[in-house]
Amino acid sequence: MAGGRDDRVVLVTGVSRDLGRRCARAIAEHPSVRRVIGVDVVPPRGDAGDVSFVRADIRNPVIAKVIAKEDVDTVVHMSVIATPGSAGGRAAMKELNVIGTMQLLAACQKSPAVRDLVVKSTTTVYGASNRDPAMFTENMDPRGKPRSGYAKDVAEIEGYVRGFARRRSDCRVTMLRCANVIGPHVASPLTSYFRLPVIPTVAGFDARLQFLHEDDLRAVLTHAAVTDVPGTFNVAGDGILMLSQAVRRLQRPSVKLPGPAVGSLGSVLRSARLADFSPEQQGFLTYGRGVDTTLMRSTLGFEPQYTTAEAFADFARGLPPTGGRTEKVLAGLAERLPSTTETAHPAPTLVGVPSRGGSDG
């Protein structure tokens, strides 16, 4: 019977991006899935395996016709983006994230064939502040409501998903709050930060980090798509890694800066398209965040293969050495920082800068 547990037809959004394409391919390889339809405004780059691509914009009501025509019974929503640059600006990013999700949920609500909805959310919804608990559980709210950016988009999206779940009580809804995804193929604001030849950190703070390996993201989305377990779940690799530990394991030089200077540097890096330093990113790199994953194991029944430390190590292995660019980059940072920071604060502290005869790698 089409749409049964062993004969699913799955629609995956956001397949033009590498992670979306890889996740759709992984779902298509599961034996209980008959067919996977990947939708996006542009085709995926790279091998999508047995995924059938349909060019469609989820911001357009035409997505309802795609769901009906393809007899979709399971929807996996991954088309939520974290970087304004990749969407063409903040306004376009919000339209894709929020309006796109609203249209997709409206299409799902109209289709009686849709019985399962899986939404990839993020632990960013909890925010990052000095008032945070040691570990957020799924029933906790952020200490302050996000006012802008990606975190605000995600909070709105989760609200719409909860509304959909109330209206369609016959549809199983699973929301996955994933920690920062990391791995050799991941391009995100955080991986761009760690790929910088010199890592800027906020003086006086050491953020707590949790990661989810890209392989585990594919695995948990596939698991959620074919396992009838509703609810909201934090998803992260076991353990915590401090930012200082992560920087040391990269074997790259770092520079400690006052918070305002990091914000100014972030604007420079964003203009140069080297990294996307939003205010929420700066908050995360100042305070970090920890989430409790008990429900992930006990209720969802998922166990990541990589711990946080192992996920970061796999990412770090693929980074090229900084090499002789170090002194040039440091000089460039000093030139671009506002002159007020030079007088109002002590000179930046360089950590892990090798001698001329050494190696950064």
C-alpha cells in the first residue's frame, strides 16, 4: 500500500544545497522508502542518487500541486537557511525561511495523503546568553526572545509547525533541534569561522560548543522520516567542547579581542565574504550553548555515531594549513580594527602563533 511504513513517498525541501542533497539521497537508500522527490528552485549540484528532482519554490502555492501529483505521504523540511548572503539578503532569507515554511505547511494541511512531517530545526532557537542553564531541555524557552536574524526565523517557524500539529492531529510531526552541523562538506557561518587562518575569540570568555556530524544529520533525518515518533528533540553528539579546546585542536593561531572589537571585525569579514558574523553568531562564540539529548536516545531512539569531539576532529582533518599567510592576516586585522579599541582596551593577545620556522598546520 502506497504511503505505508514500508512504501513511503518522501518529499525533501532544500536539495540544491549540499547537505540537503546528501540527506535526500540517504533517505532514498532506506529500504522502507519507495521514492524521494527533492524540490528546490535550482537543481542539486552533484550526485543525487535515486532522488527525483522537481523544480519548485516552496514560497509559491504550486508546492501543493507537487505534493498532490507525486502522492507524497512524508515531508522532510530542510529549506531553512542561516546566512543572508546565500539567499540574496536578509529580506529574501526571511521570505524563504518563514513564508516558504508557511506555504509548505498550508500545502501539507490541504493534502490528506500527508501523514508524516519532519522539520529540521536548530538549537539556535535557545539563543546564547550569560543567563542560560547548563543544558537546555526541549521544554525550556530562551532567556530572551530573539529579535532578528536566523534565530527569530526559527522561532517563528517552530510556532507555525506547532500550529500545524494542532490543526492536523492525524499527522505525525517530528521536530529536530540539531546542534551546529559540522564535517568536511559543511559550509556554514561556524565552519567559515573555523576555516579562518587566524581565529578571533572574545577575551574573557570560553564558549561551550556541541556539534552534530554531517553523517549523523543524514542518519537522524532518515531515522525520523521512517520512524513514527512524534515530538521535539534536541540532537547533538555526546559531550561538550570548549572553544579554546577547539582552537587548539585546529593548531591555528588565535587572537583574543574585546567583544566590541569582535563585532567590528565581524563586519569586515562579512564584507570580505570570509565569514558571516551576525550578532547571534557573536553571542554564541561568547557564551556557547549546551542541550540535553536524553529524549533523543530514550524516545526518538537515535544514537549519533560521532561525539562532539570526534565530529570536530573529522572536520579539522580536512583543513589546509594556514602556512605563511598568518603574519599577513594578523597585520590586516590590526589595520582594520577601529582605532578606539587600541586606546580603550589592552592590545589583543595572540595565542598559538608559531615562530617563523614553525608550522601552523
